[in-house]
Amino acid sequence: MPDALSRLYTRLAAGETILNGWLHLPGGVSAELMGQAGYDALTIDLQHGLDGGLVSTLQAIAATPAAPLVRVPWLHPPDLMRALDAGAVGVICPMIDTAEQARALVHACRYAPQGGRSYGPTRASLIYPGYLDRADAQTLVFAMIETAVALSNLEAILETPGLSGVFVGPADLSLSLSGTATLDFSAGEIGQAVARIAYETVRRGLIPGIFTPGGELARQAMTLGYRFVTAGTDFALLSGAARSVVGDLRGSGMPAPPGY
Ligand code: 3PY
Ligand code: MG
């Protein structure tokens, strides 16, 4: 079986839709559990997740069929390079608002002559044989579109050479557009924006990605053309299942926690 670096890239290049699970809980067991649940990929969220240690979480994912990605905290080249050197097959970078920021993102993730990633793929070269020869071709680099400014610069961001695709953060995008953070993009201005992002991304042969809690919103995203679809976080799935069991037995559950 091809390794995770080849596998995820090849499946996306072939037009397949990838189901991604999102990791917010610290400790490797929830990563293993999510990987064994059947997600094609898992993203370690270093922006809003509860830090469980990057390398040990990557090692836990490596014991499952899922390919590992990292959402870095911000556009900060050292974080991007560390995630890739540690073995992430792709990175998702929050709050990319301009083409200049998108170029800086790609520059940090691609080796010369295309970019300025420093050479030192410590763990990546251990687990992905021939890493240098294929890293630039197979590493996935997603720019998050999650503000009104990013929407106004969408076309310019999508023209960035070396970008694999974009990844929509519906909570921040709706917060920026309407002052309310919601993951529900099924209607209104956020709905139009999410549809437009998919259309413009697909039109350029790039990969449209999005965060959803799973269920109907994940299905809607796929209908819109999204092909890298996050469908749930370990935190929210565990919380929802626990509340549902208690609610069932007591006749009323606790309300869902805020956040995602
Ligand atoms: C958002 O919805 O803003 C996100 O960043 C999802 O992870
Ligand atoms: Mg966000």
C-alpha cells in the first residue's frame, strides 16, 4: 500500500472526495479511535485544539489507515515547516486574507526553487522514502478562507502558484460576514459565499475543502463540490454521544456546549 503522503495526494488528484476527522482532544487514543473509525485523513488542530503533542499524535495516527494533516495556529513559517518535518502530509493555514499571504504560505511549504522551505525533514524522511523527490508534488497546502476580506480577494488567492486548495472555516467566515459565529452554511450570505468558494476553486482545478460537524452539512458540502470535507471533531462527537445517552435515560439532555 502506498504511504500516507502518496495516498492522499493520489486520491485527491484522481477526483475522489476525502472525509477528514478533526482532532481537538489531547492524547493519542482519540486520534487512534478516529483513525480506526474510517476517516481518510485526520487533522491535528494546533489552533483551537487542546495541545496533546504534535509528534506523539502523528505517531498515533500512523498506527491507523488515516493520513495526517496539521492545522497550524497562524501563518508562521516555523510552525508550518515543523509540522511538515514531523510527518504531516498537508497543512491548513488559518486566516489567509490576501494573495501575498497565500504566497508566503506556499513559500514556507515548498522547497527551492519554488519556495523557501528549509531542508531538514527529520521524521518525514524516515517514514516517507525518497521524501525530497516528491515532497513538493505531494504535500497538500490549504489556505483557509474565513473572512470577508479573504472573500473579496478569493480569485487572487486562488491564482497563487503551488497552492493545493482552500479550506473554508464557516464559523469565522459567518462571524466576519454577520457578527454571529455559526457552522451552518445552509442559507443566507454565508451559504452564497460557501457555494461561490467551491465554484471558483473547482473551476481552477484546485481542491475545495471545508469544516463541518458532519451529517447534513457534510452532505451539503459534497453536493456543492467540496472534496476535502471535515466531518466532525473528536471533542464534539464524544460530547454529543455522551449527552445523547444521558438525555435518553433521563428524558432530557444537557444542551450542546458552545463552540465546535
Ligand atoms: C472555522 O469554522 O472558523 C474554523 O476554523 C473551523 O475549524
Ligand atoms: Mg476559523
